[in-house]
Amino acid sequence: MNKIFKSAIIVLLAICAMSCDSYFDVELQDQATLEEMFSKRGTARQLAAHMYAYLPKEENPVDATTEGGFSGRTDARQVNASAYANNVFDLRVGDYSPASITGYNLWENYYKAIAHCTLMIENIHLDVEDNEAVREYMKAEARFMRAFYYFCLFRTYGPVIVWGDKPAPSDAIGADLDRNTLDENISFIVSELDKAIEVLPMSITEVGLTEGSDMGRATKGAAMALKSRVLLYAASPLFNGNDLYKDMTNYYGDKIFPQNYDESKWEEAKKAAKAVIDLNYYSLVKTDAPTGDKFTDGIRNYQQIFFKQWNEETIWGWWMNFYTDWLGRSGGFIGACAPRNITVEGWQSLTPSFKLVDAYAMYESGRYPVTGYDRTSGMDDYSKPVIDPQAGYEAEGFSMTTQFEAEWAGEFEAHNSTLGREPRYYASVVPNGYYWPCDPKLKKMTNPKTSSTTWTAEDMRCHFWRGSGALCERWDQTSSNNYFGYAWRRLFAANNPLDVGSDYQQIKYVYPAFRLAEIYFNYAECCIETGEFAEAVKYLDMIRERSGLNSLKEAYGNDILTNEELLRWCFKQEKMIEFAIEGPMHFYDNTRWMTAEQNFPVLNWTLNLNDAVDYHDSWKRSSEDFPLAKHAKFTKRDYLFPFDSDQLAEMTNLTQNYGF
């Protein structure tokens, strides 16, 4: 532990060069003393900017060594076979241990970040070239960032060591260190956020920062949103009197986790969420060019979450940082989803799961069509969905249809399960047999089918089954193929050809680490737990209305206001859809609810892509077609991440998490 904090100081004195699009660009000068560095405006602000260098790569779902890769463990995503995703598979199938995760560095990264923030708090007063308002801002900014990094540790490991409002002692002895209690963790994080909220402005422009290079820095809304999430987690089953962890006692003899359930924690979380809402500063983003058609506008409204940078819904976020290679920061994500042979660098490694594509509501009825699955060997059998007869959903058969954002294709034959779905469905996925939404007249890359630059509508059709002859086809059992049968296109703006590397590089998105829709969900969840069902429905309906759906009462009648089980189920469906493959939200929701053990273990279900004799036959659901035999697993030990063996060797009395 002690070496982490010493190395954090060394980092401040080293040259730290990062390629970024904003104030995250930092270059610190070597051989300077802390006093010299903090006394000058330029280096003081660089030190403040460098606090953001430790941000979690939540938006990178193929890197299992960060929280982004945790999304690959969930029931909302299928992970296609690819060499670079092997660490995701290890987590997905439960093949990890304290010895095998030593390269993850989550613990080390965040404690370095915490040490950095503490140095900012202690030394920013030395900045004599900025005015008092700016100095106070940067001090409050450091408190917010320190609280955020403690929360990042907490959501992954549970209660951790809290040093409080001081740096780690230089003479700390590893054998004498162990975790603080959960209540001590939450109390410190919330107290830091309260201090930050008193000082931080609603807009960075209030302290002379710019809405260009400084976007993404801490604000009052960001601190309030984090407080809402922290208190929501503290109220949730995993952290609120969970029997599984009651016997965990630290080195000092303290019970690490609460011994009893405390209903009042939901009230505290509800107040924190409502405080953000009552600011009346943020709003659900919608298209700037509405057509008046509810369905079309529903798609475009939802797309603006990413397509409109720093929009009015984003409370706090950062530029997406998937990779820094030739595909660019956001382009790497799109490349990982894009179809092979229609696009340059299309990897097709990230796809939704049947659980997710089945979840989207029907547009006309507003009801969620699949209410569950038959279970086999303790796992959901995705080939046997339980259908809501009132939803208006057809699980079998084919019909002729046209496709939004691919009108140039004309009519085509689509599976009935893909028809009549809500706008977010079509904004997010491209099913087997549909067209990649890029007008073929716009494409310049060589067509591998004809060896020319001429493309037809049929060339753009995504037949993922072998033998179809179409360009999206699954060619063989190698990497970079779509093994599932649905492509993920949520971050792809229609008619944006991906023909050369620069097409990816020009795509820049902001990752919305906190957005208003989450706060609505936080508030609604607390209202459900405190018995205020009508209030919960009110805020869920606001989210549905933005995407063109009718109200829950129209969809389910008065039952939604009286049936707690139905309302809670609808809430979870709605949240999974709204945040689909948007960071690790779904993973952490299922762990804090303690539902992951029920939901995440599943066979590798896909469409029948390999053995199908024709397009119709490819629409059967199969658990035999995926090239990897191991299926997703999740047990009681997996609710919290283990401390790695290197850390345990240094801190010999650190209390390991359950099951490791």
C-alpha cells in the first residue's frame, strides 16, 4: 500500500504526456518541487487536470482489466470470440482468482488518484497566480474527484481503506492495515461531496473556465449526481444488511458490513436524487429537428444522448476513450461492433444478447413482450421465452417490411420478432436480415463481392448466417465474425461510411458518466422501495415518452400503480433498455440488487447461423453454435471483486472478500 502513495508523488514530478482532445492533455515538468509546481498558475492547473488521468475506462467494454469489461459478464451482452477479448471471457466464465488478476491494477490506480487529489487539497493554496475563487474551485474539484475514486473502489471491492482528509502516513505498515467499515466509507464519501457541493458552480464558466477545452470538469451537479448514486448503492441489498457478509470482521475487530437492514437509507437516497431533479438545470435531450412523427422522433431523441456532444442531459462525463489507435477514441467502439466486409476494420465482436433484444417494448402496446424464460439446469433457456399475450409480439414467422434509416433498401423479409418494436430497438440493433444503415451510393471502399466501388442495397444486407453470399455473412470460425445474429449500431450515425480509417477518427462522443435519466431512475427506484408507486411511474414515463412510448398506465392499466412486483419488474426492464451497453451500469445494478446470480449464468445462445440451410432456418435459437464451450457463470463469491495476491502479500491482514 505505501508504495502506491509514494509512486503517486513521483508521478506528479514526472513527465506525463497524454494524447487527448481537451484539458486532459497534461505535461508536467521534471525536477520541480511541489511548492514550485503549485505556486504557478500553469502547473497548478495542469496538476488539477491530471486528477482526471485516473478515470475508469467504463466506456471500453472489451478491456476486462477496467470496469468497462465488467459489462461482458452480464446477461445483456454476448461476447464474440476474439483474441483481444480473452480476459473478458475469463471473467464471464468465472475463471479468475486473486493470483490471476494481479494485472488489473484497479486498487493501485485509484489509490494513486486519491493521493493525487489529497495533494491538491493540501497545496492548492500555494497557487498565487490564480484568484481565490479559482483556488477554492480547484480544491472543491479535488474533493469531488477524491470522493469519486473512493466510490470506484467501493463499487468494485466493497468497503476499503479510507484515509480521510489526509494523505496516507509515510510510515504506514502493511500488516497493520485493514478495511474501514461500510458506514465509514459512505460517511466519508458523502461528507466530501457535501463540502464540494457548497463550493462547486453549476457551470464551469462561473469560475472563468471555458466550454471548450475545460468541458468535463467538476460541477455542483456532478457532485450531487454522485451523491445520489452513492446513497442508492448504500441502500441496496448488497450493502444494506446482507446476510452473506455479516460475519466479515476486520483486523481491528469491527464488523465491516452493516448487520441489519435499514429502510431509512432509501429515504436518504431519494432526497439526494430529488435534489438533482429540483435544480431544474438538466433536461432529457431531444432532437433539435422534430418531425412530428412520434416514432421517428423517438429514435432521434434517443440517439442524441451520444450524437449531441455535451448535451443538456449530460451531468458529468468525459470524451470516450476506447482506444487511441488509428480508429480514434469513439471509432474504436464502433469498429468493434460494425459488420465485417461492409466496413473497414469491422470486428463484430460486441453484440447484444437475446435477453436484451427480447426486452425492448412493443411500440403500439407499450408492453415488454418477453416476461421471462423457462429455466434449465438453473439457467434461463433463451429458446423458450415466456410471451406476454397482450404485448402484440410474434415470436415466429416472417413478414415484409421497410427499415427506418435504410429506406433506400425497399421492402424486405424480416423475422416477425423484429417488427413493431419501440424506437430504441431500431436506434440500437441491426437484426439478421436487416440492412446496415448506410446508403450504398455513399460508399467508396472496394466491394469485396465485385472488386469495384459499386454497391447495391443487397450488398448492405446483414445476413449473418453462413452460405447466404451476403457481405455481412459469418464466413468461418475465426475471429472478427458475428456469432450472434444481431449487430450493435447504437453509436453509428446512419449514412456515415466507414471506408477508411479517417472515417472513424472524425467520430467523437462524450461518455455520459452521469445523465439525468439515471437520476430519474434513482428517484423512481427509491419511490418503489418507499411505497410511492405513482411517483415512481411519473418519472419512468418521462423516460419512455422521450423515446416515443406510451405511459406505463396505458400499457399495464391500474395494476402498475398497485402491484409492486410488476412495477419493480418494469423498472428493471426499462433501465436495462435505456442504458444498454452504456458502461457497466447493468453489471453494478445486478450486483447491488443481488440478482446477478439468477440472471447472469447462461449458455452461449445465438441464432442458428452455422447449420442453417436458408435465411428462415437461421432464425432458430441455438446454444450449440457458439465456438466456445464454456458458458457464463456467476456465484456468490462474484458479487465483489477480490483483492489480488500482490496486495495481500503486502497487506497481510487485509480482509479478503467472500469466497476468495
